Amino acid sequence: MGTIRKTITATDQQDVWIEAQIEAGDFIDDSEYIRDLIRRDQTRQAELEAIRMEVIKGKRAGHPVLLTRTHSKRR
């Protein structure tokens, strides 16, 4: 997979936070931290979409379905 260089703007407070994550040893550099945030957001969005689909499915079935976090992960 190719890479594309992007430029972002962060507040001083956000920069301090990013640098703290790097200094804690969780990430090598700013780019790694931002890529991790993107991956986590993509996962979250996929989970939300799965929940939305279950709600639609439940509405179409005509009977209530209890949705929990574990319910969506069982599939």
C-alpha cells in the first residue's frame, strides 16, 4: 500500500498530548499516532454500521431486539 504525505494543524494542547503519547513509548512518531487514531475510528465506524443494520433488521422483523455490545460482536 502506498503512502501519501499529509499536513495537519493541531493546537498547542493537542501537540502536547501527541508528544506525551510518543514519550510514553506508545508510538514512534506523530504519524504512527495519527494512523492509529484513524484505524480506531474506522473500527468504530464499522461497529456503528453493524449496529445500524441490526436496528434496521429488527424494525423490519416487526419485533423488538435487544442490542448490546456483545450482541454485535457475536456475529
